[in-house]
Amino acid sequence: MAAGWRALREDMVTEVCERGISDAVAEALLTVPRHVFLPELPVEVVYQDDAIVTKRDAHGRPISSSSQPAMMAIMLDQLGVEPGQRVLEIGAGTGYNAAVLAHLVGPRGRVVSVDIDADLVRRAREHLARAGYPEVEVVYGDGVEGFAPEAPYDRVIATVGVWDLAPAWLDQLGPGGRLVAPLDLRGVQRSVAFERAGGHWTSRSAVPCGFMRMRGPFAGPETILVLDWDTDLTISLPEAEEIGDILTALDGPVTELPTGVGAGRGQLLDGLNLWLAVHEPRWCTMSETRPGWLAAGPLDLEGFKTSIGIVEGDSLCLLEWGSDGTLVARGYGPERNRLADDLSAHVQAWYGAGQPMTTGLRIDAHLGAPPRDGLVIRKRHTSLVLSWNLG
């Protein structure tokens, strides 16, 4: 049996290594037994390179998971953990990531993991002890506060989607420290590695990601509304917003406006999706799991239709494929023509800017107001200034 799961683990790590991860992180993934942290599941499932939901709320919505190993590895390389360092983790989950961190810091290092869910804390402690990492301290508490008794830390990592950078995390980082977090940029997430730069924080790297959002008082304003339960038609908005009768709009006349711009799925997910989110306050995502309302779109997966666009009142415009393979702005509702013009203009502006992707993205985080104008996203505690290096 042991030989079986070892072979499965080696296959998983081989697949993860295709992402170009470091030898240190690969060796840690080969050493730490993921199946100990997911004891209810068959090892064939555990050692797939997939995120696994581990807890749902009373409505069946996922609230905790074991992250995709490849995404874990990418973030750990962003973090740049070294032996002997002190690491604070926000979001314990199953304890698996904390165990990998413990392996990376070694016997002279220290790992503290904080979680707001007492049940998850209890289980993470049990898993860590069983896997041979009892030295990891798992703390029950709101991760927004960090864990001051063990500060300062060399590294801080959040394994849950965050809307803002908590002041406590920044305060508890020592000189030369680094913070990695899946940060919300008006409804899309990027895993960003921050370091101090004078009087503010600047990104050293950023990669696309998707994590469950932080719960509690520090949760962000993003809103998800189910419009039709039969098809699971859902709209996601970067913040609470009044929208109108979208179903009537989708069932009515359609305006199709060719943009003249072609782009692959990766470019849309990584580049145009982010461009719309940070430039357009009316940005939205629509999805459905059963056919009913949405046309075939460029972001569809098997059994899951999804599209990006803009929404305003009773009107909506989404990006779809045209017959020539370029993007078309499809407008619905009384203001469909105007919204189609607006969405097409955004697509062309993105194309004209050189189709910027996450590569080259720079984020400067300032506590309070930023010192200069620019593309600014204002949060509760920080102001984020975004720019792209297109060279």
C-alpha cells in the first residue's frame, strides 16, 4: 500500500514540476504525505494536482479546501522560504501547507498557522501530529490579527483570498521580510509577493490564482448572486451593487458588435479579465452549470459556461466568440448598444496597450492614500497603485 501512494505522490510532483518550481519545494512535496491530511479520501484522489474541498457551510457552499499542489508550490517559491526562518501562515486548512513550510524551514525554523475555524484548527493539529510535524503551532483566532506573541516573522503567507493587506501582517514582519497573499483586485485574484520599499510595499512577483475568500469582519465586498437556480446562472460582482432584471434582458433582443480582436483563453483569463476588472467599475462575470441562458463563450469549460463583461441596471454585455474567431460584444437589455460600445472599447484599449498580462504587473501598496496619481484601487487600510512594465 505504501509503495502505491509513494508512486502516486511521485507522479503528482512530476506533474507539478512542469510548472518550473524549485528543487527545494519539489523535495518538500515529495516528503510530506498529503494523504495524512485528507484521510477520508482515496489516495488516487489525494495525489491528483487538484484543489479538494474539505468543508462546506450550511448552504453547501465551500468554505475550506486543500489547495492545488501546483498553486501551493508556486506561492511557496514566491515566498522564498529558507532554513531557520520564522513563518506565519494565515489559514490553516488541513495543515498540509504548514507541514510543507515546516519541512522547508527545518528544525531551526518556526511555523505558526492561524485559523478562524475551531474545527479546522483541531483537525489540522491532529493531522500535523500524525504526519510528524507536531512542532507547528496552530492557533485558533482571526488571522487578520496575525499572531504577535511569536513575531517578528521572516515570512507571512495567506492561503485564503484576501481583500486587503492587514496592518498586523505588515507590522509583524521583520526587516527584509516578505508577504505573499492571494490579493483581490476588484474581483480577480493575483498571488502577490510584497517586500518593503522605503515607506511602502512593492510587488516582487504576481501570478494568477483563485482562492476561497477570507471570512469574518475582514471579508471583502465582492458579491455573488444566483439569478436562476435551474441553470445555476450566477453573476459575480466586485462589490455590492443594485442590478435589474437580467433574465428579461437575456431573453430579449441582442446587439452583436465585433471587436476585431482575437485572443486565446489564457490571454482572456490572465490579461483581459484583469484589465476589465481594474478599469471598469461595471465589470462582472456570468456563469452557469446547466445550459439555458449563456451562449458558448471563450472561457467555457466542460459542463461550465462562463463569460466576462459589464452590467448596468437592466442591461448587460458579455464577450463571446464571433464566427471568425475574434471577440464579439453581445449586448442585452435597453442599453445594450451603449454597453456593447463600451465593452468593445475596453477590448481595443487592452489590445492597443500591448495585451498586458500579469507578467510585468507591478503593485505598490501604501498605507492610506498613495503619494501620486495612477491606476489606484483603494482598500480599507491600503491603496494599491497598479502599473505594467511592457518592455
